[in-house]
Amino acid sequence: MAGRIDVAPCGADGIVRVTISHPGKLNALSVAMWRGLRQAFNALAGADGSRERVVIVCGEGGAFAAGGDIEEFPQFRLEETSLRAFHEEAVAPALQAVLDCPLPVVAQIEGPCVGGGLEIAACCDIRIAGASSRFGIPIAKLGFPLAPLEAQMVNRVLPLPLLRELLLEARLMDAAEALARGVVNRVVADDQVAQEAERSAQRMAQLSPQAARLNKITLRQLAEGGPTSTQRQAHYAYADSAEHREGLAAFLEKRPARFAP
């Protein structure tokens, strides 16, 4: 069965669920799946929080994603032009679309989170992992390096010393080490990963969508060496917004804020 990216319709809870699915291959990512991931997140790019509030990314069947679909590799990896196109026109744009999502994105990590799977997780905002999950980029065993744009994006989460270690030793980390080294935010029992991801998403869905969007913009600017003076000035344009007024009024009136659609 061919792999695919499934997007569940947003329910009343405001949570969008994006599922990486490649049965029988631990959700290894095909070229079509990278394109599907980009399409799914591009469709969320215009979300203003009025309906969609949070995204959960997960893998089907107890695995997040076990890297790329190696059976496809001979079709494009052995020629420079097609290899460059794969990384710079399929993989990197898909990862950038995840990074650019205006909504908070939670990675629900079960089982292997390897290669392209770790790259996707690194582009999410919150990473919640099961105790038996594994992490790494062991592509040196296959005779190739990490592509530059992908390395740049993974480096947002994995510091260079750790990235060097994983690439040069081609080893896998367990969940405890991933937590200790800041790769994931929380580790829970394997049978609690989906519930913990849901709880995290529900908490965020109750908060101000505007605040989430603006926080993501500022965090992105920090990762890029900013914010610049112009960006700092633009930041305060929310002063007279309805959500800002509602949040302050709710606190003063001792009631829950209603950031309604």
C-alpha cells in the first residue's frame, strides 16, 4: 500500500490531526508523502485561529516515521540533479511548511523517529515521546550525508555537538537521552502518548489564537537572529485587538476568557 499523509477534519475542539501513514514500512516517507506533508501544512498557512487552533502530527500504528522509503532511493539518489531536486524541492519545502505553520504543532512520537521523521519532529513546537521511542539520523550507514537545508532546520532543536554525534556515529538515542538532551519536551509511558499529546493540544486550544501566532512569529525571529528593530515595532500592533481586550477583561472580571471563533 502506498504511503500517504492523512488530515482529519478539524472538530469542535479546534485540533487538526495530521497522520503519517505507510503501513508495513514504519511510516517511512516516500517522495509523494513529502509532497503531501507540504500540501497539508500549506493548507493551514492561512489559519487565523477562528476554527483551527492546534495541529497534532503523529504516525499510524505506533510508529512516528522511520526515515525515508529506501526502496525509492535508487530512482533519484544516484544522479546529482534529481538528488538535489529531492532534497531542495520536496523535503526542505515540506519541513519549511511545518515550521511556518501559524498554529502550534505538537509531535506525538511513538516508536522510531528517525531520519526524516526526526526532521519533521524538529520542526514541531512541542515534542511528546513514548518511553520506547528512538531518535537518530543514521544515514551514514547508507553512504550519504544530511542535506544542508535539512541540517539547518534540525539544528534549531539539536545543538551542533549532538547533531555531530548522531551524524558521525550514526547511532540512535533512546527517549530518556532525548529528554535529557532537550530533543523532546516530555516522555510518557507508551500507552499514554496519544492522550498526553491530546491534553497538550487541548490546553493550547483554550488560549488566545492571536497570542499563539505572535509567539510563533517572535520565536521564528529569534531562531533567525532577530527580532530586528522593525520587527520589534510591528510586534505591538495587537494593542487594540479584541483578543487582547477580552483576555484582560476576563482576568479583571474573574471569569474564564472566551476566545471564541
